Amino acid sequence: MPRVNDRIVGPILLTNAAATLYTVPAATKIIIRGIHVVNQTGTAATLTFSIGADAAGTRVVSAITIPGNTDITKGIWDYFFPLPMVAAEIFQAYSGTTNVLNMTIEADVYTPG
């Protein structure tokens, strides 16, 4: 299977309701390599994301606080733990506050070749 490193999501502002940001295409596998989240406001916001429909049993991160962007060292959160996903699996995410957190996801995408 050929591999391509690709930005699969974003940058996208998250809403306050779980939304599917990515669905793995048929006959494809991915490994999420990095998730970058920026809080562009001065107020802290929470982040939740899951592999599968949002529920306690599918959450990878649950309501973690991303601090407000009050200086250069705040307002940025990065996740670099590999997350494999297979065909038809979905990635969902949301923020505790609409249009505060901006998310970008990078992954290795493996397709039939």
C-alpha cells in the first residue's frame, strides 16, 4: 500500500457539538501523526475528540482545557501520539465553546496500490 503524508482536516473552527471531521475512505488505512489546536481567544476552552461516534467509550481526549492565547506560550496544544484508523471509521471533535478552537490534523494515508 503506498503511503502519503497528508493534512486530512483543517484548519477548521470547532463547534460546541460533536461533528464528524474525517471519515476514512474505503480500502484505506490512516495513522494520525499530529493534531494541532489553537485557541485564538483570550479565554480558555475545552476540547473533546473521539474515534467513532462521540461517547465515553470512544473518546481519546475528553474535555481537556486549552488555555486562552494570552501570550506566546499559551493557546496552543499539540498531540503527537499515533492513532491508527481503518476504512469507514470516523473522527469526531468539538469544543466547549463554538468558534474558539481551530484544529488541524496530519496523517499518513495508506491506499491500495
